Amino acid sequence: MFETWNLLAQGLANAASPTLVAAVCFGALIGLFIGALPGLGPTAGVAILLPVAVSFDGTAAIAALGAVYYGAQYGGAVTAILLGIPGDASATMTAIDGYQLAKKGRAGAALSMSVAASFIGGLIGLVLLTIFATTIASVAIAFGPVEMTALMVFSLALVSVLGGLDPVKSFIALFFGVWIGTIGLDPILGIPRYTFGDVRLFEGIDFSILAVGIFGLAEMFSSPAASDSDAERMAKFRFRDLLPDFGEMWRCRSPLLSGSLIGFFVGILPGAGATASTMISYAVAKRMSKTPEIYGHGSVEGVASPEAANNSASYGNMIPMFALGIPGSGTTAVLMGGLLMIGLQPGPMLFATQQDFVWTIFGSFYIGNLALVVITLAMIPLLASCALVRPGYLYPAVIGIVVFGVYSINYSMFDVALTIGFGLLGYVLAKLRYPLVPLVLGMILGPLLERGVRRSLVSSSGDLTEFARSPIAVALFIATALLLILPLVLKKRRTAASLLIEGAEEENRV
């Protein structure tokens, strides 16, 4: 453990360089504005910035993209509290009590608590990330191709089951993403697949094109505009009200701690994410409270718990991506795409072969979490006004940045056309309630899964029993089967139980 903290100290020293601090502050600022804009959120923000960021130095690119991610978690609370408009889904629970506090004239207290909770939750999440990432990575080094294949199968199944209300639609989106990932030359035989004779598709579809289209453009196509009456609802507050009230923070110590821990450990689960963690932490905080009746009517504790949870969850999301090479959410999938674009393969070997890079990135997270406190407090009035900008003025500028960023990757208008096409596809899928995260994860993990399976079969001369010789792989395959079967069994039981109840009620009426 001493070695871990020594490596972190070196990473902090590296991350304190002017270039990286500037990249982190730039990403954090962009993330704050993205979080404040209703409908966009961290995934869209990271996707939009991806083509621009990868033109930076590799370390600066990932530091900036990570700052967009956790910066958006801060920004989403501002409009949720001042306007009652969650900037992102993870800020929905914050809006419940935060907006009630604003209507009572305590917007400053709510904003102050949201910033403090975000910092505390982020700090606890970072400490746990530092501890657990290395532990998981050191265990995962023992995983061979067979074990990693089983782990990817389990992760894809978990994301599909948890990623939406309808598992069938989740699996359809997953398989569609896997199919997109197979477009291009076969990695082993070199035969063109699904290119339709177009040589521009021989190298496959660049991940940034899919991510920017599916998350960036699609979100803008479907985002609602803020109404003119929203300006009248903006709460008034004084800057000195934003200074932390240590008495309230001490009173909220239990929701802050429980929210941070719940957020981190829920965030580790693929498909769960920050939104689920805020709902769980809010429910736990309300149940643990001695005065649960104040929740929903302007409780500071109701702001503290979800804000601590969503920021802690953003760092929990990093563990499966960095340590296992398996993104657990749409945002970390885009981040993983950024790592792949700069030539790095996330996973346990990343800690062994790119140790300086990993710990410098972790150090940049600590610096970014601290910098965001100052930046957020200074930018709150401007962030709140962002929600009132008409999309007709804002989105053309953002789309222009997107088009320029995508075009600059390969200087190809074909890439721009693909991006717009994926944007329309994402809009249609969202309207039909197909989850987009399984699609993106399918594109990233599908090719990795294919290579793992084919290499395992090549090394075993086509013997399928190779996958049954590893106890770890067998355990993961069994867990995957249970994950897919149990929801069907429980659904049948619920249906049978409801029929029995209806039958009993019918007999009683007769």
C-alpha cells in the first residue's frame, strides 16, 4: 500500500505541470457548461470534445476528457437547484430538494452544499479508486485470453440487463453495436466485412465518429428548449451565501459519507452508473434520517447525499475501464475510445507497462477535483444562464465545433456524413426507447471479444473445451447464464402471482 501512495505522489507531481493543469482546467470548464445544459450530460460532452482532445498530447487528452466527465457532475446541480431543470439525469434527485430550497430563498445554501458534497464525494471516490484500481489490476494480470473473454461476456450481459427497462431492446442495441464493430477488414484473415465495396470502410468506423454522432448530435436533436418563464424562476442569491456552512456540513456528515460510499461501489458495476447511485443514496439517506418527512420539501441533506454519490460514482466508473479494460458506462466507453485512439489498451497490463501515465492521470483527477470547487463557485451565475440560452443560438455553434473536430481527424467529409448519420440513428433509437450504452459498448468490446475467442480457439486447435478448463471462466459463464435467466424466471413468477390474486378477487366478488 505504501508503494501505491508513493506512485500517487509522483503522479501528482507530474500532473502539476502547467500543460496538464491547463488541460484539466479547460476540460473542467467545458464539463461545467455541458453539465449545466439540459439534455447533454457528461457522455455527450466527452464525445463532443473527443476529436479535439486527441489532438493534444496523450496524457493531456485523457486528463482533459476525464475533467469533462467529473466537471459535468458539478455543473448539472447548478440548473437543477436554481431552475429545477436537471442538467443531467444524475442531477434529477438533486433537483427535488435543491429547487425547493431555492424557492424558499436558500439557493445559496443548496449550491454551497452541492459544491461541498461534490468535492467530498469526489475525494472519497478518488481515495477508493487509488486503493482498489491497483488491487483489481494486480489480480486481473493472472487473467489469460479465456478468462478475459468470459469477463467481457459477463460485462456485456450485465450492461444489457441493467442498461434499460427492456432487456430485449438492450440486447438488440448490443448486437447492433457488435455488428458495427465488425465493419472493416477481418483482423485475422484480412477479408473485407460489411464494407459494401467502399474502400473508405476497410479500416472500420472510427470510434469518435460513432460517439460524437450517437451521444453528441443525437442529444442535441432531441434536447428540449428552456422556456422564457424559466428566467423568472431563477433564484436570487448572494456570493457570500455560497461559502460553506460547517454546521450544516457536520449535520449532513452521515448522508455525505453514505452517499460517497454507495456512489463509488454502485459506480463500479457496469450499467449502473451515477444516476442509479443517486437514487439509491437518496433513498438510504431518507431511511436513515431521524426526520425523513423533510425530504422532498427543501432538505439540505437531500442535496448532500445525491451530489456526493454522483461524483463518487464517476470515479468508481473508472475502475473497470482502467483495471479491466471494460467500460461500465457510456462516458467511460468514450474515454476508453480516447485511450485506444492514442494507442493505449486499457486493462491490467496498462498498470505494468504505462505506470507513469496511469498515475499521472490519477493525479490530474485530484487536481481537477480541487480546481472545480473554485471554478464552480466563480462561474455559478454564468452556468445558470446557460440553461436559458435558446438551442437555436447555442447548438449551431456546438455542431460547427463537432463538424470541425470530426473533419480534422482524417480530413474527410465522408467521416462528417457518417457522424450526421449516426446522430440521426441515435435520435431514432432514443425515440424508440432503445438504450444507447449497450450499442457503444458492443462496438468497443465486440472486436476485443472476437479476437479473444478466435485466438483461444486457434491456440487450442478449435477445441471448445478450452473455455471449460478455467475455473474463473466457468464461474463467469455461470454468472452470465444466471444473469440472463433469473429476470425471466422472476417475471414469470410475478405474472403467475398476479393471475392468482386476480382469480382470488374474482371469486370473492362472486
